[in-house]
Amino acid sequence: MANKKKTIKSNKDETSQKEGFAIPRENYKLILIGLGIIILGFLLMVGGGSDDPNVFNEAELFSFRRISLSSIIVIFGFVFEVYAIMKKPKSK
């Protein structure tokens, strides 16, 4: 009889742990930070155009910021997103 009570109690504990959101609240904060990093990377890619269609400014269009730096930041943002989703919450 005592074993049945332990089994029922342990099943209730498992059920209460499974309820709630799939991702903890602190992970959502990290996900938003990662999204901000990705948006920053895409904003760094913007620009380099010319008002005159006959003028092509190669140095401005193919600058380090638009080609390399922004791509690295976007990739870092996606890696950070994977970390934010996979991070286990701290146990209390």
C-alpha cells in the first residue's frame, strides 16, 4: 500500500514539472537579445546606393562593414539564438 502512494505522488511531481512553457522565461530574454543582434547585422548591410544611376561607388558598396562585419554579426546572432534555445534553466 505504501508503494502505491509513493508511485502516485511521484507521478504528480512529474506532471507538475511538465506543465508550463517549453522554454523558460530567462531563455526568452536571450532569444530577444539574439534577435536584436541579427537585426543589427542586417542594418549594417543597408546602404551604399547612389542617387545617380550612372555613378557606381565600388568602395562604398563593397566596404568591410557591409560585406564582412555584418555577415559575421548575423551568423553570431544565429549561433546565439541556438544557445538561447538550448540553454537549460538553473535548478533552484
